[in-house]
Amino acid sequence: MVKKVMSMRRLGRRTLSIGGAILAVVTLAACAGQSGVSSFNVAECKILSNRAEAKINWARVPERELRIRDGEYSPMLMRLKQGRPYIIRIRNRDDERRVFRAPDFFEQNAVVAIGVEGERAATTCVNAIAIPARQTAEVRVVAITDGTFEFEDNALLLPYVMSSGPSGVIVVEERRETARLN
């Protein structure tokens, strides 16, 4: 009888700890809110100097567009050149909110501004952008670090949890001038 009571207590504690962990993840996933950005657990970000940022003419910067329809991103591959500024527009054509999560891309490249529903986000050091149904997010970024960066549609803070994996990739190609110097 004593052993049964002890094992029931352990089961109860385990259930509570698992339930607490699930509750914490769901609560923290709401950090991105209905629309906006999530900066939870961001280590550090690349930042442009005011002088370098002032030299960018955003009216002449190349634009890239990602469309979300039926939970699918199109195109699944976006190519950028290292050292160049871009405006990335993410159009959510679905009837539900989508969360564009690209923590490595946002951490390794200089995000200058983020706008969702026409409102500028207070911070640019983020790991995800929540885009309401039928709305568009705009990201002004300078591609600093070359490499391949995966992105996904996932409202949870843990990558690829309850997700079918990456929704696509952003490839920042190394500058040719830099490649020749090495």
C-alpha cells in the first residue's frame, strides 16, 4: 500500500511538471502576440552604424517578396547578396495568423526596421514576426553574414516543435570581392 501511494505521488509530480512545461511554452509563445515581433531569447543582433544606415536610399533598394498561402511559403528559396540592403515583404494571404520564425537570419544580419500592419516595431532584435491574416510585414535588412538560414511558420519558441520542419531558406551569397581576398 505504501509503495502504491509513493508511485502515485511520483506520477502526480511528473504530470504536474510536464503540464507546467507545456503551459510555459504556450504562454511564452504568445510573446509575438497577434501581430508584431518576438524578441524572446535573442542573444545579440548585428547593428548598422547611423552613418552607414544614412547612406541607404530605401527607395532604390531591391525588394523580395514571400507569400504565404495555405500555410506554404512561396518562394521557398530566397537569395540575397552579402553587404547589400533589401526590403523583404512577407504577405500572409491566409485567413489565420502566421509566424515567420528565422532566428539565425535575424541574429546574423542587420535588421534596420520591421513594420507589421503599417506600424513600425519598437525593436529590430527579434527572432520571429507574427503576421495577422490577410496582412503584410515589411523587413528592412542589410545582409551581413553569408550562409544558409532556415525559416519556418511556428508560433512556439522552440524550433521545429509541432512543426513539419523548415518552410524555406534564405541564402546570403558571399560577395565576390570578399571571396577573392581569402
